Amino acid sequence: MPIEPPVVRLDGLVKTFRGHLGLGKHVAVDGLTLEVRRGEIFGLLGPNGAGKTTTLKTMMGLLRPDRGEVRLLGLSPTDPAARARVGFLPENPYFYDYLTGEEFLDFYGRLHGIPAAERRRRIAEILARVGLEGRSRGSLRKFSKGMVQRIGLAQALLHRPELVVLDEPMSGLDPIGRREVRDLILAQREAGRTVFFSSHILQDAEMLCDRVAILVRGRVRYEGTLDALGDRQPRWFEVAIVGPVPAEWSGEVCSSQGGQTLVRVPDVETLTRLLAATPAAGGQVVSVWPRRETLEDLFLRHVGAAAEGGA
Amino acid sequence: MPLVLFLLGVAGAASGLRGLQRIGDLRTADELLYLPNGRYLRIVSLGHRALMADLVYLWAIQYYSNYDRADRFRYVEHVFGNVIPELDPHYVDAYTLGALILTVEAKDVDAGLRVLDKGMRDNPDDYLLPYLAGWEAYHAGLYERSARYFAEAASKPGAPAVILRNRAGAVARAGDLREAYALWRELYLDPGSDAVTRGVAERRMRDLAVRIDLETLERAVERFRTRNGRPPRALSELVRAGEIREVPIDPDGRPYAYDPSSGKVGSTAGRILGNP
Amino acid sequence: MTATAEAAPRRPRVTAAVGAIALNTFREAVRDRILYLLLAFALLMIVSSRVLSMLTVGDEGKIIKDLGLSSISIFGVLTSVFVGVSLVFKEIDKRTVYTLLANPVRRWQFVVGKFAGLALVLLMNVVLMSAALVALLLARGDTVLRLVPAIVLIYVELLLVTAFAFLFSSFANPILSAIGTVATYVVGHLSWSFELLKDRVPEGAPRVLCDVLHAALPNLDRLDVKARVVHDLAVPGPFLGWAALYGVSYALAVLVVACVVFERRDFN
């Protein structure tokens, strides 16, 4: 059996933008090399302006790289055959607001050459999947931001692509919306699809990604699995206490709100002592959180390092 | 407050308008000087030449319906014979109206006919223009020219038969009685002519026959008088003298009247066309 | 169910995408109020030609025909220019082009689809306006059959103007595109002046340049038979055929250039 090409392969990608009137030069992506394998959820992370959207647009053939190469499923993104197997949701999508949701999806179904009967069936199915059933008859003009994001996802999934590319899929959504999008992305992996998304919101990535790459100023600063993200042992604990805090720890209080006080303790031994001391002091332990280094810590470390290095 | 300002605005505008009306029109009588050449209008019209021609035409109609201007005929020929034809050379209405204004109102027959001539050059298949030119020339007493226009009009496709009658009339007026007779005869004999035409042709031929005979006789009498120092005693004397071949008889079959003392020839036949 | 099991990507027919985009463009236009505003104005003009015609001395039908045909042409050109330059720009400006071109749609299919959609809108406009004009003329007992060649050629002219609007908008912003398209329209109606100019410039290169410009620039006057048909003069069949061939082929060439320019474009 021949070796399957990676679902996404970016090789030494460079994209430079000229400034106004062709003056000045801005390197958006600077030698980006990545591979994503089938069935992965891959997160491209980085602060605003790191080059995430440029990378995604270049991947979709909307921008031509100055140097380097993009391969989707072994094909160039300029080849419609490649794009037929990929679904894409751009950042802050905006769709033809004169269409109704169903007309909109029907249009994209036509672009993929899906026959009429099949189109109808799939549209009903995908609308149910993104939670828009029965709400897609109105024109997109009247859709809320969350609904637009959902119909955008529906559009990206309608033709059952092998690879789904999502640019900031959760930005601008309320907590429920984020949760639903998250579930939808996970469901794609269940269905055997590969998901490639960008985000500057780290919790999203933390909960979803098999692998991430951290992009800073057009360069990959970190690439790897989340398990490999530093030391996964708890680094400290946070304890929520209602009522008075034992005097020994009054100096360790992080925050206090609504009668609940958050105390930070460095290790298990100290934690045990605190748990014992609290009832004696007349307080009550409500919860205990073990804290590990998060993606955010990692992220800040890399971004910070790059900022210093680049300065 | 907004209502006050609004009313203030309305009142101001109204009084301004009143003031302007009192001062009157600042436009000079020479405004037509600024009417651009047709060629420039054609450039400006960008493919809507016919519409531009309509607008100039409509404007000209309104302009020449204003009888207050003293020098209003100065540019008629320019407008109707130059500007509009440059824009729409097939606009027959414009040529005809221009010619009518020139001949009827401005009494400038030559200019009117020039406008019509231009229209005929641009519309060689149209009979209306030469027909109108024929009448204008006819009314101006230019019978030969009129006959030529009628002949041209009659030769166009779709020209009504009446033009041939007009032509024959003009030819008669021009003095060529035999030619006129021949034309009427042609009409009379033409199987395509209707009953009215044939009736008119018959009457005209009768009249012309009388006039031709009288003319022949008068000339013969004149020649006889020059040669012999006296008028002939009877018309038959003219035959004997070799001035005419035979004594003609009028269409009613009666001889022409002759007064030997004065040498005058007359006819007892009915009314004679154009002979007072 | 796995991705490999359902992955049997169809290769949609080349025309399917063009058709879908054309239909969508048509839908966009007919749901836009601007179109109705323009259409209402045009119909108003056509109807008011009846009023204007009462001022004339002579044939009122001529005035109605002139104003009617010119209205069809002028409002068609306005639609061509203002809808034409905004169609492609709007897709880029509102970023809808990202999702569209992320689908298996070639860029030329996008341009051609948009063009076809607008061509359909223009066809609808021309037919509606012509129907109004015909109704007005028939009510007066005028003949209308002779107007058909003029209306056909007006439509061809609109296609050509639209192609230029697409060409300009494939690389310039809407204002520049509109100016460029209007300028092309003006030049297209003045290209005969190169013949006049030719006689006044010195022999050699300048005259050749005049000839080249005269031949290369669109000659929109060739597509204008309005002034003929209103006088009930026939337009010879071969003339109609060649003129239509000229206009359609020219539009095709311009559209090809627009596609090539668009093909090389980045979407920031």
C-alpha cells in the first residue's frame, strides 16, 4: 500500500505583503513548514497578526506564496480537485445576506455538483447538525453572529470533506456557541475527518487539539502534542474557602469574592495542612483545583521569548 | 423651532423668486448664438443622436412658437438645416417644419427650399420633402422649379398619384402647355388612375387643349398681321397663308370665335384653367 | 462511517459552478433595491416620452421611440457600470469570495458566472423596458417590429460595457472601475473621431497609431442603429449579424483578459 500523503503539508512557506503603493514590505509568513496527518485535530495558535490567517488563505489558494509549497491531500490548492475534498470557514465569515439559509447551502451544494435530491437531504441533515433546523428560512441578514458562524460551518461540512480548515471558528461566540462549535469539531474527528483550525483563544485549543503549532511573527515557535507541553504534574493548587481563612495562609490569598476566598498553596503537603486547619478556623473548603502549566503559560513563554528575541 | 426655520426658509425662497421675476429675464436675444454646432452635439450625445435631435427639435418648436422676438428667424436655417440633420439626417418632420417656418413666417423661400434640398439629399427615398418643396416653389411663383420638385416627388416609392396632377398643374403654370397636356393625358390613359384623377385629367386636358389652340391661333394671327399689315379676315385665311395647317375646333366640337376687326381669338368653351 | 468511505469527490461539470454562480448573482441583483430604482426610473422615462411627444409637430411616435430606446440603453448602461463594477468588488470586500473560491471553483468560473448572472439581469431589464415601450407604441397603433434589431444591439452593447466593468474591477476599486468603464463607453462612442484625426496628423507613425486605436478601441457606434429603426428603415440582416458578432466577440476577449487578471490576484 502506497504511503498516504499527509493531509496538509506546508513546506517552507513564505508570504510577503507590499505596503501601500508598493512601498515597504511586511513578511506575514516566514518559512512555515508543517504536516498534519489524517484524523488529527491541529491547532494553529498565535497572537493577532502572527500570520495565522495568511497561512490559512495560502493553504486555500486564496493567496499565492512567494516561496514554498502547499499540498492538500497531496494536491496543489489551486487544483479544484483538492478543494473539492476540503471545507473552509474563513475568519468572521460574512455570507450573501440576501439568501436564506437553505438557499445559501443549496448554492454551495451546487458548486460541489451534488445532485438536487441529495442536496436537499444533506442540507436538512447538516442544518440539524449545527442546530439551525427550522431557523434557516429567514434571510441571512437577520441571522445573529452565532447563527452565521453555524451556517458557515454547515457550508464547510456540507460536501463531507476529508479536511476541514477553520479560521478562528469560535471567535465572537457566546459560551454556549463555543461549546457547540467545540462539540462539532470533535464530532468531525469521530467521523474520521482531519481538522485544521487557527485560534488565538487557548482554551479552545487545549480542549480540542491533538497537536498544535504556535506561530509568532510568521514563524513556528513550538510544534508538538499537548501532552508534551512541559511538565504535566500539578505545579500548585488553588483552594476555595467560604468563611474565615486560617491565619497562616492569609498572606496567600489570591482573590476574594462573594464570601469565597481563593488561596494558593505550592504542594500537596501544604494542601493537607490547609484542609485540616480550615474547619478549625471556622471556614469550609468548597473546592480544590490542581494547576498545571497551561497552554497559555507555554504560549506566553514563546511569545514573550520571541518578542525579546525580535526586539 | 424647526417649524419656524422651515417657514423662514420657504418665505425667503418665495420672496427671492418674486424678486427675480420682477427683474425679469437676463438672457439676451442672441442666446441662439450659443446653440452648438450639430457636430459637437453629436459628440456630446454619445450614441443617443436621435434623442438629441428630438430634444433640439422640441426646443426649437417651443422657441419659434414665441412670437415676441424680432430677430427670431435668424437661426432657423441653422437649426433645421444644420444642427438637427447632423444629429438625425432622417428626421423628415424637422426639415418640413423648418421649411414651413422659413417660407411662411420668415418669407424666405430660398432658405426654405435649401433646407428641403438638404433633406432630399439625406432622404433620397422620401417623397414628402420634394412634394412640399414643389408646393413652396409653386406658391412663390417658381413654377418651373415647382414642376421639377413634383416630378422628383412623383418618382419616389409610395408617392400618391395626386403629385402627378400637381406636377402637371405646375408645368401648365410654368407656361409649357403642351408638356402639361401630355402629362394629363398620361394620367388620363394610365389604367392605374382612379375615377377622380381621370375626371380631373379630362377637365384639365380640355382646358389645356383650348388654351393651346388659342395660343396657336393668336401667334398665327400675329405673324399674319406682321406680314400683311392687317389681321386675317377669317381664320381660314391663316390656312391659306400657310400659317397653320388647319383651323382647330374646340373640345365641344365648335369653332373658335374670331373678330376680324380686332384680330382677337376667343372661345365659347367652358371655364379655362388659370385664364382669368 | 469514515472519511475515506464517503470520499468519492465528484468532479462537477464545468458549467455547473458557472450556472450556480450566475443564478446566485441574478438572485442578488433581483433582491437589491437599486435595480428596482433604476428600472422604475427607466419605465418612468419611457412612459413620460408619451407626454414629451405631445410637444412635437409631426410624428409623435418618433419621439416615443427615440426616448424609449435611449432609456433602455442609458439605464442598461447605468446598470452595467454600477452593478458590474460592484459585483466582484463586493465579493472581495465582504470576504464572501473566500468561501466561494475555497470550493472547487476555478477563478475564471467565478468571473464568468458573475458575468453570466449580470447578463441575465440585463436581459430581464431590457425585456421589461422593451415591453413597456412596445405596449406604449402598440396602444398608438405604431409598428414595433423594426425596433427589434436596435434592441438586440443595445443588449450586445450592454454586454460589452459589462465586460469592461469586469475587466476594470478585476484589478481596481469600484470608483476607479466605474470611471474607467464610463471613459471606455465615451471613447467607444467617439472612436470615429480617430478617422477625422488621422487626416490632420502627419504621415507615418501618428497615422498608424490612429488606425490602430480606431481598430482596437471598442466602436460602440457600430452597435447603434437606433436612429435608423425609428424612421422605419430596415437594418440589413448581415449588418445585424456582423455587428452582433463584433460586440459579442469583443466582450468575450475583454472577459478573457479580466479572467486572466483575476487569476493572478491575491485576496488579502
